[in-house]
Amino acid sequence: MTNKEEQFIETFDEDGNKVTFELLDIVTVDDIEYALLLPKDAETEDEESEVLVMRLKKDGEEYTFETIEDDEEFDKVAQYIEEIEDEIED
């Protein structure tokens, strides 16, 4: 994973509530891009939040975020991220 300037993304959840995420990184697995997102509201020193992994889909000049519904696809991406983290720690 690379260190980049902080980037924030605002979107709406299924209930129409505005949600802000910090884009931590974008990784590519099997030629598909995935975004690693941290909910901004959960970012406190005392609380550790889970990073969300979402599939990126390019639509013209814009990107949309899609939930990964397939367990096998999610597991493959999660394993790739863990391998990268292990390499960084070494």
C-alpha cells in the first residue's frame, strides 16, 4: 500500500444518510480495482474502526463503489491485502 495525501469521499448509504470515508488505498486483484475505505466518523484515537473494501467500477469519468457480494471474491481480496501488510511489516 502506498502513502498518499488524505482523500475523502462522500457518498450516501441505503437510508439516504451522508457518509464520509477516507480513501486509504486502491489495490488491484485479477485486473479489478478495490478501494480501502475508513469511515471518517469512526476515526478517533480510542476507537479502531474496520476498513471497508469495495469494488471500484469506472463509469465514464466517474467511479462508483460496489459492495462485494461474492464471498470467494472478498476472501481473495482480503488475502491479497494481508499479504501486502505482511510485506510492509517485514
